[in-house]
Amino acid sequence: MDNYAIIFIVGGIIGGIIIGFFIAKALEKSKASKLIANAEIESKSILKEAKSEGESIKKDKILQAKEKFIELKSEHEKVIFSRDKKISEAEKRIRDKESQLSSELNKSKKSNQSLESKIKDYDFRLEFLDKKQDEIEKSHQNQIKQLEVISSLSAEEAKAQLVESLKEEAKTDAMAFIQNHVEEAKLTAQQEAKKIIINTIQRIGTEEAVDNCVSVFNIESDDVKGRIIGREGRNIRAIEAATGVEIIVDDTPEAIILSCFDSVRREIARLSLHKLVTDGRIHPARIEEIVKKTEKQIEQEIIEVGKRTVIDLGIHGLHPELIKMVGRMKYRSSYGQNLLQHSREVAKLCGVMAAELGLNPKLAKRAGLLHDIGKVPSSETDVETPHAILGMQWAEKHGEKPEVCNAIGAHHDEIEMTTLLAPIIQVCDAISGARPGARRQVLDSYIQRLKDLEDVAFGFTGVKKAYAIQAGRELRVIVESEKVTDDKAASLSFEISQKIQTDMTYPGQVKVTVIRETRAVNIAK
């Protein structure tokens, strides 16, 4: 019984599964038919919408095409209108030209007619004049024959007598003429010399050269000022000690003022500041390094300036030492006038004047350029020798010609003039220095006073450097720490001030500052 029950149950289960399978199939089939019907309905609706959308797109495109056509048509009409307008204007101009040409043709016809009538009149008058000329010739021949009969002389004999008398008269007149002109030349010789000088000056265009005692160093922003000053002013003190230039940092935007009477010091300070600001590393050790490099650069620039000067003036074969002296003149002044510009000007004036007088202009230029080289002494012992004599000695030493050496030494009458170049150099030097604004005696005496102020400090033991700043109102003295103690520095400041007070004449007061700096330097290897 139990087995039959199990079989019955199993059979019922299998039958139920089979029946469920067929029922599921039937349901799936009915669901699929519904989905197909729905899909057909949806596809029809989509087709309908697509047709309607296509119709609307078609209408829009047709409208856009029509609008584009209208727009193109209007543009085309505008182009055609502008072309028609240009054509009508061109036709108008052509008509105006035709009318103008016709009027000019009429004028030319009238001018030709009048010219033909004048030519006819001229031919008639020319023929009449020829006839008159023939009549005059015949009358003249008749008169000559009558005179020959009356004077019992032929025409040739009378002409010979007349020539002899004219010769005697011409000789007398010529002698008187020459005598008068010789006397006039003696009287006007000075006037002619002035004329040559004036012509020479007029042919040389020069600028008025005035040396300043201040240079302006431009910076990009005011933030750089703080870096240049440094902590508690150590950087600016280091720059002033290394270069001898007073650095003025005030409220002037994007600018620092460098003050010094020596243009070489100012240029070294300006270039050093430029390098330091560009590099960005600004501290005392770097400052000293840059200043030393800049001094070497200035020496090289002096040589380049000398070379450029002699090339510009067309002077060849100059000794390298003389070229270097010419370059040094750029940083020197004579009574406020830049020495190099003065010498170039004198050289040009000498060349022109020598050419006017028939002398060698190249030799004159050479002497004019070198006439003041004695003003750039290479040592303190050379200062005592007059600059004209010193320049002559240097020129002789470096192989210059005797004419050039004599012109250099005699241009201030220290020696006798033996060549014609010497008075030319003297005259051209006076011309260059006498121009209005070329020189300023006040500036020269001011610079000399500052130099004398520095020389007073150098007269004391232990002084390493001395700089006159603040237009001579302050003397800054740097001493050697090994030779001068702190107590000695105070007494040295007092002694220098007393020396200045007794030996020099100056306006106002002079502040003497003695600086003593101790350095400990070791090298790690």
C-alpha cells in the first residue's frame, strides 16, 4: 500500500509538471501575441510621427531655401547696383576728360598758329638784319680806306703802333695793380686768417660737453632699494667703501642717485650696481668681488674707446699705450669740458685748418688728438710736470714724429714752436675751449677742492682710502685696522679736521668720518 501511494504521488507530481508546462506555454504564446500587436501599433504611430516630422522639416528647409535665395538675390542686386554706379562715374570722368582734351587741343591749335606767325616775323627781321649788316661792313671798309689815305699808314701798321702803346700802358697799370694788391694783402692778412678760422669752425658741428657730478641709477621697483641698502645699511656701506661713491636713496621713485666728482668711480659704481641687481645676490663679499671685476671691465673699455676714437678720426699706427691714454680721456675733464670730446674736436678743427692752409691734415689730426694726453698722468710724480711737456715726452717715448711732438709741447708756449703745426694746434685748442658753454671754471675748481680734501687724509699714517662726498661737506676715511686702533681712529678724525681747517678754504663745514673695520678671514681646504 505504501508503494502504491508513493507511485501515485510521483505520478501526480509528474502530471502536474506536464500540465504546468503546457499552461506556461499557452500563457507565453498569448503574451507574445499581445507584444506583437502592441509593437505593430507602436510602429504605425512612429511611422505616422516620422511622416509628419518629415513634412515639417521639408517645409522648414523650403522656407530656409527661399529666405537664402532672397538674401542672395538682394546681395546680388547690391553688387550690380554698385557696379552700375562705378560704371556711370567712370563714364562721367571719361566725358570730362574728353571735354578737357578737346579744349586743350583748341588751345594748342591757337598756340601753333601764333607760333607760326612769330616765326615768320622772326625770319623777316633776320633777313632785314643781314642786309643791314652787309651795309655796315661796306661802310666800315670805306672808312678804313679813307683813314689810310689821310694818315699815310696802312691798317696793319696802325694796329702795330696801337699794340705797342697798349703794351707799355698795360705794363705800367699791371705794376701799379700788383703794388696795390701787395699792400692790401699786408693789411688784410689778419682778416684772411680770421676768415680761415671762422670757415673751419663753421664746418665742424660740435656739442657742448659738460661733465656732471651725479648719475641716476634706474631700478624696476622700490623693493630693490631695500635689498641694496641691506640689513642695517651694511650693503650700501660696503658699496660706498669699495667704490668711493656716495649713494643717495630718497623718495625718488624707481631711482637711486650716485654722487661723486670722479666720473670713473661713478661709472664703476653704476655698472657694479647693475650687475648686483641683475644677479640678485647682494651682500658685502659679493659687492667687493663685483667691484673688482667692474674695475677690470672699465680698463678694457678704456682701450676700446681709444681704438674707436682713432678709427673714427682716421689715425693709423698709434702706439697701444697712446691709444690707452686717449681712452682714459673719456673719464677726465678740463675746466668742466670732457677731455676726450675736447681732443676729438681739436683734431677735427686741426685737420680742416691744415687742409685750408695746404698742410698735412692727417698729421694735424694726430697732433690735435694727442695734445692733451699729459692731463691723464699714470702716476702721482707726473702731476708736477706741465701737461704739455709731459704729453710731448710720452709722444717722443712712443715714436711719434718730431713735428707732432713739438706741436704737443708748444701749444701752451712751454717750448719754442719749430713747425707750422704748432700754431694750428694752439689756435684750435683755444677755439674749442672758448666756445660758449664748453668750459666751466667753477666746476674745475670745485673738483680740485675735493681732490685736495682727499689728499689731506692720505697724508696721515694708516689711511687706506679717502672719499670726499656730499659735495665736499663730508670726508669719509677708511683706515687699516692693524695700524689704527679704535682710540687712534677718534684722534685721527680730530687731527684730519684740524688739518683741513688750517690748510684749506671752504664754504660751510666739513664732517670727517673715520671707519675702522676688522675682518677675520680663513680658508677651509
